[in-house]
Amino acid sequence: MSPPWSVCRLETHSDGRGRLVAVEAGEPHLPFEIRRVYYIYGVPAGQVRGLHAHRKLQQLMVAVSGGLDVILDDGRRRRRIRLDDPTTALLVPPMTWREMRDFAPGTVCLVLASAPYDESDYIRTYESFRAEAAVLATGAVS
Ligand code: TYD
């Protein structure tokens, strides 16, 4: 079975003035209405971000400058994906544990999100995440 997250290529409009990438809700790689945009930058070498999962939130992540590793875990499998290209987007579905590591200097990571910030949507420990994911998996097969 393929993992629930996906990496897609964003169309680039290039001409003599440079390059432009547009992301619009409704396109296959963005299956949600954008309710929030944030970006992460100024991450010191060696720092780790993320270390949580969301119960409902969907996100699309793009390293618009620099690069970082995103480790994704759905409770059954774990993958490390390098985002280092402003034309590559990573769709992170709900119930995905994520860790963001190995930020290159000058990295700016843009995140498009399906809902406003909501602390109650966060799962903050890996143990809690595994437990909730296991309950959902059990419900899905019964
Ligand atoms: P945090 O969730 O720790 O960031 P990361 O997942 O990258 O490690 O968020 C850092 C701070 O920013 C924290 O105080 C919550 C706040 N924050 C908002 O106010 N709005 C947001 O949309 C996000 C993502 C975070």
C-alpha cells in the first residue's frame, strides 16, 4: 500500500524575468481550501521542529528556499523526504507524525494549511500518536 503522504511537482512559469509558481486550491496536489499560511525560517543548524501530529489538519509544505528533511510516520511506516526545491510540494495528511530536521542555512519552508491554528488538534507525543493511530486502524478494519 502506498503511503498516505505524497510529493508532487508544481508548475513553474519561467521567462527572462525569473520564475513563478502558483498554488491554487482545487488542484490535485492541494485537496483542501487554504485557511492558514505560515512559514518557518531562521532555523539554527541542528535544530529540530515539528515532533507532533495533527488529528484533522492537512498541510502542503514547500521549501521555497534552502532545504530540510521531513520525516513522516503514519504509525506503520516511516520515510525521510528531502525538500530542497521550490517546485516540489509535500502533502501531509492528518494523523501523520512529522519531524523536520537538517535545515540548510537560509531555509524558508512555506506551509499551507486546511484550518486555523488549533492547539486541540495537536498530538504532542509519539506514544500518544501511536496509540491514537492504532485505535483508528482497528476501527477501519472492523
Ligand atoms: P510549533 O508548533 O512549535 O512549530 P513547529 O511545529 O515548526 O515546531 O509553533 C511555534 C509557535 O508558533 C508556538 O508558540 C505556536 C505558534 N504558532 C502559531 O501561533 N500559529 C501557527 O499557525 C503555528 C503553526 C504556530
